[in-house]
Amino acid sequence: MANYQQPTPAMKQQWASWLSKAPKKLRLLFKQYKLDPFKLYLQKSTGKHVAFYAMHDPQNGDDVCAVVIVMAKYNPGEVDHRAFGVRLTDLVECELPEEVANP
């Protein structure tokens, strides 16, 4: 699947270091959902192409949700913004949109 940015070795090392220190619950979720901060995802409920930004683990027992970046580059007619409360099951890794992959 597509990387929306090509990570440098240093970026990969920083990610691995952060992930190794993250709470076990989050590490397991990253593994279960194969989340990668360099990949592009399709948010199934909206049809938007998004990038993973952060996790939110509410203390009230609700499910862990993602914060994603909606980038205008991959979503014509949009402005760059973040979306909160995205269920992890709503994200599926995807290819770059055709108009970006083949301009």
C-alpha cells in the first residue's frame, strides 16, 4: 500500500523508539490494526483519504479512537484538517488516489 510520505531511516528509528515505549495497550492496537504513521488510509465511513496522527484512549471505558489528518492533496475540495474520534475499524490502508498517483 501507499506511503503518503517516504520515511527516512531516522524517522523509522524515531517511530520504533516511540512505539517501544508506548503503553502496552497501544502497542497491541498498532499491531492488531497494522497502523503506520507513514501510510495513507481510507476512512470507510467518509470515503476520505487520511493519515494516522494520534490515538485517544478515553478513561470512561469507550473504545480507543484515532485522530487522523485529512489532507487536501488527497481529498479534492477539502482543506487540511484533523478529525477526532475515528474508530480504528473505520480505517483501511489504501493506495494513493488516482489523480495524485498519476497526475
